[in-house]
Amino acid sequence: NKVKVISGDHPMPSEKNASATDEIISLLKDATERDLVIFIISGGGSTLLCNPENMTCLDEAEILKRLYGSGANIKKINTVRKHLSTARGGYLAKYAYPARAVSLIFSDVPGDDLEFIASGPTIKDTTTVKDARKIVDEFDLEKRTGLSKINLVETPKEDKYFENVKNILVVSNKIALTAMAEKAKNEGFNAEIVTSALS
């Protein structure tokens, strides 16, 4: 009775996701310094947190199709995504401010760089609109999507929005590999982890 579930679509953003994101933002904006917000963030979060300005989630889906089809890596893809939505790249931390917040993060990004997992909604973004624009131009996305202008937004850069946020990596590829290696050794195999960051 106390839990409300808001669902969205995956792997491509949709208007349903935009509606769900609006609900999340409204909820966070009501938080005060007396509140504790617990975020559970995992791969797939980028798609769900669709909140573009002067574009639609369907426009974003077209951009993603072109990036995936061109072989762009996850850091390039999520750099663009951070600057397509006012719910990624630290924006959820900004909306939750001044409440305290804890993010429990499940990584699906090689190397576990927290700001790229689900496009880092609670983490201060080190990329800029300029970085995203370079990638848009590199992959000729405006021409290839047929969009006259891909509208990019800057992510929050003020330190105050992140002072009350604790980001904790709870599950990662490395943790899973270590557990598999231990199990394999217990079964008599000579197991070795070659890398946890293959892409």
C-alpha cells in the first residue's frame, strides 16, 4: 500500500517514459532537508529518464538508433544522452536538493565509471554541451536522423547539489567476475580474471 510503481519502456525511450520521468521529478521537488531520498540506479536508467527540451523521446530514439548502429561506445552514447534530458547527468540530485540522498548503483558500464551508469542522474557531470555537440557532429546525427536541430542542455555544475548525495557502487562486473572465479576455483578450475573492462 505504501509503494507506488511507475514503469517505462526499454530499450528505446518513449512518451510513457517522459510521463514517468515527470512524476519522479515532481516527487523529488517536494523533498525537504528533513527527507532522505534513496535512489536505486541501474543500467537501463538512461532510457527511462527521458525528459528532453524542445524535442520528444521519439526524437531521442532516432538519435540512439544511429549511435548504436554506428558502433559508438557507451561513454559517447551516454555523453549525448546526459545532454538530451533534464533528468540525467546530475539532474535528479539537483531536484532532490536540499534533501539527503543515497544512490545504490548497479553498474553495466565497463570500468564502472559512475557518471556514465544510467547517464549519472545523481552524479556531478564532467562532460559539457560542447562535448556532446562534438559527438553529434562526429556521427552526423542531425543529417542522419532528419532532425533540423538536436537540442542539447547543460547539466548542473553547482557543487551544492551534490554535497548531500552519497553514491555507492553495490553491484559491478568486477564483483560478479570475482564471485565466478572463486566458485570456479572451488570446483577445481584454474580461474583467472583477464579483465573486467572489455568493450
